[in-house]
Amino acid sequence: MQLVIRISPETCSKRDVDVRLNEAIDTAMSMATRERSGGVLVTRHSPAYFTVSITAEVPYGWVREHDET
């Protein structure tokens, strides 16, 4: 499962970005817990584009951040 978050840096504050990311992480953690399917990977592709995904590459119960910028 993958959640894609696009954020307009011109209209969102850092706090707004953090809130949206935390909501996506909470959703992914809940799904991973139900399915016991892996951990959560948060990837920053650009200042306005993030993906949050459940993956077996991250241990169950963990959240890992990756920055591709």
C-alpha cells in the first residue's frame, strides 16, 4: 500500500506539512498493524512530494525516512 502526498510549499506551513505526513503515517501504521505486513517507509521526493508506504523492507512496527532530494 502506498499513500501519495503532494504539498504546495507556497500555501502550506511546515506545521501543515508535518500534520499531513503524521496523518498519513498513522493511517499506514494502522493498516500495517492489522495486516502485520511490514513497516512504514516515508520517502521525500521533493519539498512538495512525499510517499508513505508499507513495505517488508522496514521491520514491522518501525517507521523509516528516506530523502531522495
